[in-house]
Amino acid sequence: MSRVGRKTIELPSEVKVTIEKNQVRVQGPRGTLITPVPAPIRIELTDRELQAHRDSDDKPVKALHGLTRSLLANAVKGVTEGFRKDLDLVGIGFRADVKGKILNLSLGFAHPVVFPFSEGIEIQVNRDKKPIANHVASIVVTGNDKQQVGQVAAEIRRLRRPDAYKGKGIRYADEVVKLKVGKKGV
């Protein structure tokens, strides 16, 4: 059996799970998430635990077994704790501001960058009082859906990727940018 698929998912007391034919609805204090379940996978709910079972030992079904279990575990974590991605804005003159459901960025271009984000996502901007090494602000993306949080963070990072020579741009908080030497190093 799949090692990931075999693990049970512990359900906290505040989480309510409804199993339907081809989907599982997970409700918690932060909201509701619906996870699709492929046909060869069965989900069982026993005494505050979720278990995924498969009908076949074919290789694609084994992959779906582990995937389905991971998606369910992420849904349970999403409705209880939520997910978070931290981005750092590095560069002189770079700014970020949130107004409603729009993130306004000044990234050294001749025009401001406007990034609208969808429902289910929250973005906060934390400005540093004393910038250290051109680090201007932190952008925090939070939400219930792990895939959606990661996708929005990736789209924000794509607006101005870190430069290879100076390191200016938007990067993940735990990302290490290896700088190239440039003309001086030759």
C-alpha cells in the first residue's frame, strides 16, 4: 500500500466531515473546503479519523491514493489553522500597500503594479521601521486552501523576480538568492 495513503487523518473536535459519492466536504472554524475523491478511492470516517482505501494495486491508483489522502489532510488543516506564505520585498524605493482586495506595488517600473486577489485570500503588508540591506517590507499571504495560497504567492513573486546581480525583487522569506559576481569580480 501507499505509505502516505495508509496514514489516518486525525480530526479535531471542531471539524465536521460529510462524505458524498465523489467528494468530501470539510467544515471548520475558518470555513468550508470541498475535496474531490477519484472513483477508485473510498473514504471512511470512523470515530474522529478519516481513512482512504483503494480498490486496486495499479500504479496510477496507488498515486491517487496518496494524493487524495494528502488533499484531505490539507483541507482539515486549512479549515482549522489555515496556510501562510511570507514574501520579502527587497529594493530601494519598493513599496506595497493593500486597499480592499487589491495589492498596489511600486517595484521600480515606470508604472505602479496593481494585483487584484480573489476571495478566500488575505494579504497583509508589514513595513520595516529600519530597512536592513534594502529589505523594505514583508508581504504575508494567508488563506484556507493551500494550493490557492501558494498560487497567489507565486504570482506576486513573478511580478518582479529577484535580480541575479543585486538581489532586488520579490522573494520568499526562506529563499536564498545566490548573487552573481558581475564585472568587478573578473
